[in-house]
Amino acid sequence: MKQLCLLFILLSLLLPSLYSQNTILWSDPIPVADETYGNRGPKIGLDAANNPVVMWGKPGSNSVIYVSRWDGGIFTTPVEVNGNIPPFVNSAEGPQMAVKDNRVFITYSDKNDYYNGIYVARSTDGGQTFETPVQLIQGSNHYNTLPAVAIDENDNPVIAFLGATTNYEEAKIKLSYSTDGGMTYGNPVVASEGVNGEYVCECCPPELLLDNGKTYSFFRNNDNNLRDIWMTASTDSEQFDQVLDIDPSDWQISACPASGPASIRLEDELLVAYMSAGTGTSQIHLSRVDIADNTLVQSEVVTGLDQSSVSQNFPAIAGGAEQAAVVWHQLWDGTVDIMFAFSDGGAEQIYGEARSLTANLSGHQRYPSIAFDGTDFHLIFESNGQVLYTKGSVGMVSSTVSKTERVDAAVISANPFSESLNLESEKEVQHLSICNVNGQVFFEKTAFVGSTQLNTTQWAKGIYFLNYWFKGQYQSYRLLRR
């Protein structure tokens, strides 16, 4: 029976159209623009028609920020954003963008002005044209850098940035709100009070999420070189009095990792992806925060693979309803590829599996950014001097049976499972078995009908396969024990 399990596991991996309920079909990557426009730090958003809007930078003495839009099946000629203000362009710490309907806001730092050099450029036509950038701060005697941007329900932008002394000490996360659509901005408020150690990581970009009138700020802390990810929240745009450590990895590092978190809301939770080397190597973690009671539900490494020779970094996240995906770039055997982890059964199913989206491309593929329109994932990344774009169309439901679901004749609940697994069938299944990825059989039954509850307390955490014969066909589905 072990050999049979292994055979159908192999078939389910090689022939996903036959043995999976869900496929994501990815288009061939295409360049957004030619190499003369550069490719640093690309970001993607979706306009009112769910067409991609792509932003990136080109470094140099005359550095530039560009935007290109998907229009009529092609990307438009890039337009310049920054006017006569030379931006600081960097793959990990460069300009940031937010898109809502046809409003686009891009924030960046003047590479020649560390004190007052944060600017915000606005477009009201989906990125076709940009107005003269607005200066966020004036008259400061502190360094202000690493801005991020989000757009609220009234189309007003909010800018988060890092403020520090001139030697990058005593760093804090600050926020400036606009109430007039981005024409002007209010005085900054501190969003990182109450965290352990008082100060934050001096070179790690912050993350913003605005939801139902509430502002969430995510950032890497610095508590005497303990650099983990924290969340603060405010309901009045002034007091960030909800404070939560969402990263139990406790990464101790004296250097600056220059890597920040990424976040979305999914159902009743906040999902926050980030890199940490608290486990001994750089890995992508995902934390789940319950919105109602402001508590950490779960925080684990996304992939369950052996990561001893792998370095992961720079995650991005997108999703909606019950679907979510995390992407990152991964160094393995001297090559950097874009990795993709996906769930359409809630956040708890995103852990455990990932696949490379760029293994067939030459060179290094880095710094991904992703957006989701409810049906398709839109992905961009740096590749050999260009920004490449690909679209992943979500297929039916899931290659992993989710929650309580009917699979032909059988009902399985719940998945992921923990202490027990329930199986039920009103019709006779000729043969049913459950095995792990090594082919070890944990349950086997012929002529199965009725119901049974399996005690799974002694099963190791990880992926299992439910295999059965029904109506002359063999089916294989993935289960997950947490």
C-alpha cells in the first residue's frame, strides 16, 4: 500500500489538472518596460478597472521614479513621477505606492535631503499623469526617511515614516494624515510608543494598513538589538494605544536587516508577513492577528521545508475573501527565485507549501510585489535589468480540502485538523486511505461507508494525502495537520 500511496502522490504533483481541485495558471512573464528605464524596487496596485499600475525607480545621479499602466493589453510608456526632486532609489528601501480606484499616491525620499526630503506625488487619473509632489515636512532637525503610504475610505492618504537623530539613533515611527485628498498633511504623530525598548529598527521600512476607520502600523522594533515585528493601532489618528508583539522569533542581531513587514486583512484577521532569522536562517514568517480582541492567533514559518541552505527575504502579501498569497525572493544554490505560497481556505492553510514561479527564468529574480483582484493575482519583480509582470488566474477551489468540504462521496472535517479527523460517506467508497508525504499509511479501509473519527494526536504535523477509489476513479486530496 505504501507504494500505491507514493504513486498517487507523484501523480497528484505531476498532473494537477487531474488530481487537484485548484490550479493557478500563470502567464508567461513580460517586461513592463525596456532596460533603459531601470527596475529597482517595483510595486504594483490595481486601478478602478483592476488594471495593473506599476511603479519602480532608476538609480543614478539623475534618479527617476517611473509609472506604467496596463492599457489595452500592453503596458504604457512610463511617465516620470518625481519632478525635479531626485529620489532615493533602492530595491528594499525605496519609493512606496498606494492605489485606490483611480487615485495613486507615491511617496519617496529626496536623496540629497535627509531632514525635510519626504515627498508625496498624487495622480487622480489612474497614473496617467502626476501633480507636483508635495513636501511632507519642513524645518526638521531630525532625519526623516523610509516613507510608506496607504489610502483611507475617504480617499485621503496617510504617510508613515521613520524619524531619528542625525546618527540614526532613537528611531521612531511617525504618521502624517491628510484630510484634503493629499494636498496638505498634518503634524506627525508618533505611532511606536509603548513597544519594548522604546525605539525601532533604524533602517527597516514600516507598513501601514487602514481598515474601518482604524490605523494599523507595523514595524521592526529594536530592543537592545532584539529586532522583532510589532503592531500598534489607533482609532483616533492620535493615540496608538493598542500595542502588540506579533513576532515570537526573538531575532537578536546587531546589524540592520533593512527588511520590513507586509500586511492585509483577511476575513476577521490581519495577516502580517515578515522575514526573521530567529530560527537560525532567514525565513518568511506569517502572523495572524484577531481583529476583535487584538491578540496574536498564530505565528509560524510559512514553508515547512528544510531551510538549512535557503535564505528567504522581502515578502509581499495579497488576498481577499478567503484567498491569500505570500510571495518572497529566495536564495537557493546560488540563484534567487520568486516563491509563492497560497490558500483559498483561510489563512491557516497558507503554511506548509510553496512553489517557485521563476525556476525556468535565467539569472536572479528579486523583490516581488503582488496584488489580487478577486480572481487573478498580479505579480511583478526585478529580473535582469527589467521589471517583469505575470498574472496568475485562480482555478476552481483548492488542491487542499478546506474546512468542512464534500469531496465526491466523502465529507471531511475539519481541515486543517489537529487532534482528530472526521470522515463520512453516504455512499460506499471502494477503497480509502490516508498517508503522509513519505507514503506511510495512517488509515486504510475497504468498502467504506458511514462515518468514523480518527484520533490524530500522535500524527506528526505536516501534509497528508487522502486517497480513495470511487466510481472507478482514484482521487487524491491534501490534508494539513497543525
